[in-house]
Amino acid sequence: MLKKGLPILLASMLVASPAFAAKHDGKREMRAKQVEKIEIVVKKEEKKKQELKKKQELAKKEQQILAKKLAQLNKQVSKIEERMNNVTADIQALSQPAKETATPAETNTTATPTDQTQTSEPVTNEQTGATATDSTSSTSVSDTQTTTSVEQPVEDQDDSEEAKQEQIDKLISKLLSLSNQLKAVTNEIRALEKKVGTNNQEIQKLKEKVKTLYEQMQQNKKALLNLL
């Protein structure tokens, strides 16, 4: 009975001793600290993963916004290009008639002498005096026809000049509007470059299109100045 109770007594004495209790508490505290450190490391890793995921989602959203904005700008530039081509065609059409109007007047003046020769063909020898009189009168008639065919009414000339000036004014207004649209697009492109940098290929292509349209607009301005 004494032999069986001795180990139990010794064990109870060890547990009750201050040294054993302190050692046991120390181990428990070390384990708690190790667990705490592991939890901190795990939390840091989870936080890093979450931050990385947020950055990836933000970058994806920025790419989507950039693609959408570039699509809008390309659409705007395409519309500007279409309108600019229409203005160029109108200017060319307006400048062509001014070059071609001199040709019909010259053909009319050269055609009248043939009519004069036809009206002054020789008749019989018995009517020589009458022939001279007829040829003189026919010459004066042909001269009258020549002058009336070349000259244009002053009112028609004024109307045509006024209509031409109205067309030029409309084209100038269209060019001013297109110039403002190109400036707005240029400002939006600069704003995009500040966000994503200047190395984006799509932005560079868009800038080249805008540059070409600016050059076309300058050519149209010069052509309009020549029409004034």
C-alpha cells in the first residue's frame, strides 16, 4: 500500500513545488508566443495576398477604362476625319468652276467670225452694190451678237459672287468647329498620357491621326484664303 502511494505522493509534491510550476508556465508562455508569431506571419501573408489582389483588380479596371476611353477617342477622331474630308471636297468643288469659266467665253468669241463669213457669202455679179451693203449690215449684226454672247448680266455675277462668299463663310465656320474638336481630343490624349505614360502604342497611333488632321486643316485654310 505504501509502495503504490509513494509515486503519487512524489508527483503531487513536484506539481506543488514552485520550481516545477514556474518551468511549466514558462513552456506554456513560449508556446503561446510561438503561436502568436505564427498567427502574425499568417495574417501578414493574407494581407499581402489581399493587397496584391486589389492591385491586380485595380490594374484590370484601369486597362478597361483606358481601352474604353481610347475607343471613344478613336470614334471622335473618325468623325472629325469624315467631316474634314467633306470640307476638303467642298473647297475643291468651289475652286474648280473659277478655273473653267474662262473657256466658254473664248469659244463664243472665236465662233462668231465663222457666222460672219457665212452671212457674207458672194451672190450674183449683177447685185454687187447690194452685196456690199448686205455684208456691212451682216458684219454689224455679227459684232452685236459677239458682244452680247460674251457679256454676262451684272446681277448674275453679283448673285454668284454672293453665293460663293456664303459657301466660303460656311466652310470657315466648319473648320473652326473642327479645330476646337481637335484641341479637345488633344487635351484628353495628354490627360491619358499622364496616367499611363507616353509609351502606349494605341495612344501614339491616335496622336498620329490627330497630327494628320491638323495638317489637312492647315491646307484647307490656305485653299480658302486663295478663294477669297
